[in-house]
Amino acid sequence: MAHDDSQAVEKAAQPSAGLAVSVDDPVKNPGLPPHRARITDKDPKAEKAAERTVYTLFYLSVAASIWAVAAYMLFPIEDMEFTSIRNNNMYIGLGIAFALLAIGVGAIHWSKTLMSDKEYVEERHATRGSEDTRAHVVKEFETANEESGFGRRKMIRNSLFAALVASILPGITLFRGLAPNDGKDPVQLLKQTTWDEGVHLTRDPSGTRIKASDVTLGSAFHVIPETLLDVSHDDGFLNEKAKAMVLMVRMRPEQITEREERKDWSYDGIVAYSKVCTHVGCPVALYEQHTHHLLCPCHQSQFDVSDEAKVVFGPASRPLPQLPITVDDEGYLVARSDFTEPVGPSFWEMH
């Protein structure tokens, strides 16, 4: 009986071939609705007004792009004041937004009021057509050019070209912000931080000094220089902190691999490295105690702290810069010097 049941289930599981059913009242093709002529098709004045609207929008886009470039210069952010940053972002953003919006609205108004207004039914066919069909496509482009008036309506065409070219200018202008002010060498700007010989290592953000005896095996400390506490926000506190922040860990001295010239850069297994990822500058703050790896959470670059913070995985192109450290007479950790190489992302001046 069980055998018969299994056979019944097996037969029931087989899909049916199905039947082609011909119905007596199939759904009829309703066809296209009657064509409704637009006002611009019936009134030459309305057509001319629509044309003026389109190229006016394109020229307004040009003006908005020029305004975005001018706003970059009229509202500089060199002083790093919150108001300056807000005004710079707002006015440049408004210029770019309106420039692109005017192009979009102008293009839609052009297609809705001036381009050919006919209904078509396109039959489905194979992806690649015959050579005759491909030649016919070229002819269709020529017909589309004629019907859209792209070649004939010179004011619209030229204003569109001008708007598209001008819309690129704000983006190009913003690249100026990547260059340092006053013509200073960016390598030197990134190489010089508030660290210096004898500067105490302090906890971030409390600013309390750190004794070597406080750093236990496997622990990780987020560190800033003590001199940073004297820098106000108006004088660039955040910029200086972004360059000088350090992550300090302790391992057994025998676990550390270091070159002869760097033997005195660590103290009793305590090492300190820049916390700024050498890929794009994200904070490297995740420490894995067993592997001694630092992980950047942005793009997963990994650095081996036990081997001079060399890159072991990810897109970073160079090790994290090391901060040479020692202790003072009271046992507090101090810097031997500033970083000996630029901190932060690598670029063409960095190796």
C-alpha cells in the first residue's frame, strides 16, 4: 500500500503539458487614442514662446554655474569659521543645483512642447537587425534630428551646449580646495604636527599624562600631544588633532620586529603609530590583540603593529608613520621627535 502511495505522489508531481485553449471572444486591441494637437502645434506664437522658454532656462543654467564658481571665491573658508563653511557650501550647492535643474527642466519642456508629438507602436524583434535595418537606424537619427529641430533651432542647441559646458566649471573650480594655501608644500604641512621632542603623550580627550607603567600588555590608548590642549578651535584645533592623533599599544618586546635605526623608537614593548590611515585618512582605531593588527573600518586596510605597522591587507599603500617615544625622569611617556614622514593619505609626493 505504501508502494502504491509513493507511485501516486510521483505521478501527481509531474507537471501537466497543458492545453491550448482558443476562446470565442479574445481581447481586442483597443488601438491608440485619438491624437490631441498641442497648443504649440496650432499657434506659431506659442511655439515661439516655448522656444524662448527653453533657451532661457539653458542660459539661466549657465548663469547658475558661473554663480557657483563666483561663490567659491566670494565666500572662502580659509578662516575655518562655521559661518564661512556654511555659506560656502550653501551658495555653491545652490548654484550647482539650479544649474542642473534648469538643464533638466529645459530639456523636458523642449521635448513636451517642441519635439515631434506622434504616437508610435514598436513591434518586438530580434536584438540585432539586418544591415538594412541598421542603415535605417541612421536614417531615423536624421529624421529625429529634423523632427526635434536640434539642428534647426540654433538658439536652443547653442544654449544647451553652453549650459552643459558651464555646468562642469563648478566641479573643476572645487579642485582648488585640494591645494594648500599660500603655496605651501603639502608634504611639509602633513609632516609637521604638534609633536616635538619632550612633548608628553596624553589620553584623548581628557589630556591626562600617561605613565609607561599604566600601559598594560594588549592595551590600546588613543593619544594626543599635550601641547594640543593649548590650541583653541579658532586656531585650528581640529586640523592639528587630525594630523597628530596616535594609537599606542603594548606588546612583549620580543614580539616586535624593528630595524636597527628604530630600536629606540619604542619603550619596553610600547609603540605608537599615527591613527590616520594612509589610504584615504580614516581613523585606524580597531586593534586585534592576538594578531597585533590595526584595522581601518572604512576600507579594511590592516597594519601589523608588531612589524612597523606594515600593510598586510587592503588598499593602503604604505605603513602607518611611527612616533618615536621614550619616558621622562618621572616615568611619563614623551615623544622623541615629530613624525619623520608625512601622515595621512598617500599621494604623488609621498613614498
